[in-house]
Amino acid sequence: MCVTLRPVPDLAQGFRASLVSVVANPLLAFGKIVAGILGNSYALVADGIESSADVFSSFVVWKALRVSTRPADHDHPYGHGKAESIAGLFVAAVLVAAALLIAVQSVREIITPHHAPAAFTLVVLVAVVVTKELLFRYVSRAGHALDSTALKSDAWHHRSDAITSIAAFIGISIALIGGPGYESADDWAALVACAIIAYNGVALLRPALAEIMDAAVSRETEVRVREIAGAVDGVRAIEKCRIRKSGLGLLMDIHVVVAGDLTVREGHTIAHRVKDALMAAADLPVHDVVVHTEPD
């Protein structure tokens, strides 16, 4: 699977986005659960439960971003970038688990007769949808700017919240308009929303797993790396080029072909120029490069 990468801008943007999620999710979760209980709407309670999972997930993303930016040390010579990928995998898994939990509870509520939800829950849901969609766009922008799998997954937690809230709004509206016999409409709506959330969770699992398995980056990125390295004076060709994403940056091994009659010192100098050129590239988030020289 290919991963399209972008240069790393201000890391503080990612920290701010994850911190906003950490603060906003508990407030929204509490409000929805209380409104759902008082308004007799399990769809709203389910929405609040999903938001409660977001609280922990957002904290994991925030912590993972901080860990992933730590420099390499004796125990982690390749850095701590994988923490970001692991967080993305975790958040996507939580999204799928939350969908399954809500689905099970929705089926129970459909089977068990209950009263129709209160009308005021519709107002709460409108506020939640607007807030969550704004959070999705804000966190998603930061995730794409940093090419952060964890932030992108966290953003989809906000979008899934908005989806369940829209489904709940439709279900509650049907229950209120339909009257007796339509009390479980909001539970059916929650069940439909679960399918959408689970689908997005599985879709987010794939890139996270790809990063952990050191999948190849996009062809576009490899071509750009070869272009930069090949333009260095003394480089006659590029033999091998292996690139992997680690956290918010790239690690790569590249074999460059140089003149066969060069001294070891001259070949070493060219290798350093290649590394410096790649590390200095403004359009590539390169963290480290290992250059090997081959004689022509």
C-alpha cells in the first residue's frame, strides 16, 4: 500500500489540534449522555458513549505525537516515530469497537419497548453536529498538513460523532412525527450509523497497519528522492532506493553509483552531499538517510 507524504510544517499545529479534542470530547460526551437519559433517547446516549471513547483516543493521539517527536537515543536508534503509527492503529480499532458496542445496545433497545424520545433532544443534536463537524475539519487539516495517521483517525472520530448525531436526529424526528409504534426509530438510526462508523474505522486501520509494516511510500515520493540524489555532482545513477515512513517523517537507504576510480574519501564526500541534499529538501520530511556508494 502506498502512502502519500507531505513536508512537516509546524508541529505545534498537531499538538493544538489534539489538545482541542482532549478538551472538547469530555464536555460533549457528558452533555449527550445526560440529554439522552433525560430525553429517553438511546441514540443520543449511544452517541455520548462513542464520544466517551473519543476522550481516551484523543489523549492517546496527543501523547503519541509528543513521543514521536523525541530524538533517537540508545534504546531507539531509529527514533520514536512509530508511536504515531501505533496511536493511529489504536484509535481506528477503538472506532470499530465503539461501533460494535453501540450496535449491540441498539438491537437491545429495538427489542425492548420504550417511550418515544423527548423533542428537546433534537436541539442538543443540532449543536453536537455543528460542533463535531467543525472539530473534524480543524483536526483533519492538521492531520493532512503533518501527514499524521493518528490525527487523521482522531478527526474521523469527530466525523463519526457527527454522523451518529445526524442519524439520531433523523430517528428521533421520525419517532416524534410517527407517534405510537415509531418509538424505536432512533435506535434503528443508531444502528445505521454504526455501520458507517465501522466502515470508516476499518478504512483507517489499513494505512496505520501499512506504516507499522514499513510499506512503500508513494511512487511520486520515490521519484522525487531519486531526482534530488541524482542531481548531486558526482552521482552517475541511483541503484537502490528504499524509503519508509516513521511517524511524521521519512527514513531511507539509497545506493548511488559513482566513478569507479574515485578514492574512498572522494566517494564518502559525494555520499555526504547526497544526504545533505535530501535532508535539506523543503518538500520532503526526511529524518535520516543512509547512503551507500557503488562503483560505476
